[in-house]
Amino acid sequence: MGKPAPGHDVAIIDSEGRELPIGTVGQVAVRRPDPVMFLGYWNNDAATSAKFIGDWMTTGDQGVRDEEGYITFFGRDDDVITSSGYRIGPGEIEDCLAGHPAVQLAAAIGKPDPVRTEIVKAYVVLRPGHAASTELAADIRDWVKTRLSMHEYPREIEFLDSLPLTTSGKVIRRILRDKAIVEEG
């Protein structure tokens, strides 16, 4: 994301509004008053209040600040996967999955799990000429295991013909999270 523009107080905070140390993932927030900050949601004071922790307006983005002051995007609040105490951003997993020769498009979500809080579940669209199988799912899992940390590999892989996308081509993970919950229930 880069460094904040001069005149804007941007920080990485925790759920109590405390600034977090360098290298710690947390909520990206902007301190008020800020000349470009929105005034509030139309006729919805409760939603406006929910955006603030003290004088910090939360953005809905998770990020981390480095020693030089650069903020790196980690994921949207609702997209971050919490598994066995790890906070996992889906982007890195999706990039790794997309590098597999059989994968055309992939999405990673957190599926509720009674032991780990959530597990990483991947939805995969295959390239033409490849067929879904348990062997291919195992190969894709192994691909991720050898390229990312062990807690990031997808414990479940489901093959789909297509993924739900926005008009700008971004995966709508909310629909996939809802799908995983419905299938479990």
C-alpha cells in the first residue's frame, strides 16, 4: 500500500485502538479528524459508530507496517483466515495455487472447523485438458506445501466450473464462505 500521504495519520491498530508494533498484522486505521474522512453513513449512526475505535476510523483492511513506515496489505477483515492461531491472508495461497500447471483460477477461504477455528479451503477451476480427481487434489495440496508454510496449505480442495466474480474480475469470497458453511450444515 505504501506510506501514508503527508498530513494523514495512518496506523496499524488492534481491536482496542492501540497502535501495534512494527511487523504485527492488525487493522489499518486513519485518525480523525482527517480532511478527506467521510462524515458518516446516511441515516445510520450505528454503522458510523461501528467504523470507529476511539478516534481511529477502521478501513476494513488488515495490514502490517515495516521499519521504514511502509504498510503492506494483508487482506480484508472478512477474508483473513484464522487457523490454529495463525492469521492467513488468502492472496498468497491463491497466487501459489494459480502457479500449478492444472489450475486456471483459485480462491482460498476459511471454512469453520471445531479444532482449528478455520481450515483453509480452496476452490479451483481447472485449465482445459485437466480433470478433477482426488489424485489431482493431493498433487495441488503438495504443490502448496512445498512452496508456502505448512499452516497455509488447503486441507480441502473443491473443483468448480467457475468462481463467483465481481464485474472487475475479483473473486467474491463471501459467496464461497457461505457455500462452505451450507455444505457443512
